[in-house]
Amino acid sequence: MSPAAIFVFLLVSALQLLDRYLDLVRKRGSHSDEQLKLRLEIKQLLTEANQLSTPSTFAQAAKLKRLAVAKEKELAKIQEQDNKGKQALYDKYGRLLLVTKVIIYAVLILWFWSTPVTTVPKHLLQPFGRMLSWRGADAATGHVVASEYSHGYF
């Protein structure tokens, strides 16, 4: 196997892995310390409110539940702001990766434009041999040379 084939395989694999990693990070997201702290406070307030279940402590439990709801709204607001900023950053990196992939693939196409993909004996490709080849048969071996790009029949 030629070193160029290994290089192309590794390059394309690296680009695909970067794309998948970016998608994974975008879907998973991350939580800041402030968000984690708010979640812990909300959980603690709801636990305290649930412990106060007697009629004499109803007002205090309702107050704790309202406080928890207010903190949940605050948490939602913080998450929305975080998501907007991170989404813009991920979109920027996604576009950069897409442009990089297009440029690299174009360079690879130009680099390997005249390199045959394979050579196959003529009798195996009858009657389709001419559709798969631009250069026709190899004069030395009599095999059909299948190039990377056909006449557009497929």
C-alpha cells in the first residue's frame, strides 16, 4: 500500500473525527459552577419544603417552593445565555471545519486526478468498460484503466 493512500485515509479520518467531536460537544454541552450551585440550592430548597408538610408549616413550605421556582427561572435564564454564546462559537467552528474539509478534499482531488483507481481485465467489464474509463485500455496489459471520475454515466 502506498504512503499516499495511508496519508489520505488518516487525513480524512481525522477530519471526520473532528466533526463528530464537535457535534458531541455541541449536544452534550457543559455546566458552569454557577449553574451547578443553583441546581444544588434548588434541590436543597425543595427537600426542605417537602420536609415541612404539617399544616402549621404550610406557609414556610410554600415560601421555600416559590423561592425554588424563582431560582429555577434564574437557572433557565443563565442556561439560555450560555447556550446562545456557545451555539455561536460552535457554529463558527463548524463553518471553519466545513471550509477546511472542502479545501482539503479539493486539493486531494487535484492531486490524484490522473491516478487510476484500479485496472481490470477488459473481459470482466464488457459492455461497460468504456463508461468506467477516460483513458481506455492500458496498452501494455490490455486491461481497462478505471479512473476516479467517469463520463457521468453513474
